[in-house]
Amino acid sequence: MTCLTIDERNDLVTNYLPLAEKLAWKKNQVTPKSITIDELKSAAYLGLIDAANKFKKDKGSFGKYASFRINGEIKDYLRELGRFSFVSMDAGKDEEFSFSSIFAQPEENKPQEFFEEVTKGLNALGKKIIKNYYIDDLSLKEIGSQINVGASRVSQILSKCRISLKKSWSSVELRAAV
């Protein structure tokens, strides 16, 4: 494995700043207005610097690697805020509504009943993934290791669950349930 020199790392960071900004702006479209673009850019820059520091010349495309690290850093930042992952239910209609918000604060005295009601249309695996991701705040990789599949497969199942929940529940119904 061939490490980069300091000058090579600095050049990568400089050349890929537009990518970091683009990914921050993209994430800004699905996060609540209370999170500023500057916050997202800061997280994106940290991800870019981390990518440049860890990149090995013989490991392929820096752009793909940097995108992965930048998105991961943004997601980590959002999780640190206690907001989980911000996947918009009705993008464009209700920007501040997210799956995370429906599971983050269920009825004080009946969280399990609330979860069961919202996820009643999902199979056991879908319920487990939704719970692990939105309530337990596990990464896709962590969930995958629990159920013996890769993170990409977990992502596919999670996407199908989101679609199913979106079809089953309107954002108005979910707000009323919360």
C-alpha cells in the first residue's frame, strides 16, 4: 500500500472541495431547516480530510472513496445532534418530517405499542431493521452483521420498508400517532 505525501493529500482536499460542498447541499435538501448548510459543509470537509488522510494510491478512485467518507461524516454529525438520519417522508411537501421523528419520541407510556402499530404491515426482518436503524441508532454495517448480510442489502431492505410505511401511513396520520 502506497501512502500519499502531505502535498498529495493537500491537493486532493483542494481539488475535491466542490464534491464535499455538493454532497452537503444535497443532504441539506432533506434535513430540517434548523440545521444550517454551514454545519453540513463543516461535516463534509471533515469527511474529505479524513478520506485524504486514509486514502491509499493503489486502492482505486479517490472520488468514490471520498464520497463515501463525506456522506458518512455528515450522517455521523446528524446522529450526534440526536436526529438520527433524516430521511424525508414527503420531500417537497413537508421538509421537516422524517422517519426518525416518528420513532424518536413515541408516546411516553407505550413506546412498544406505538412501534408495533406503525410497523404492523412489515415482516419481522423489516421491523428489526427499522428498530435497529431508527431507535437503536445502529449503522447499516452493524445491522448487517447481526443478520448476516452486507450493509448494501440492509440498505435495500430499509428502502423497501420506508416505501411500505409511506404507502401505509400519511404524514398526517403519523403526526397524530406521535
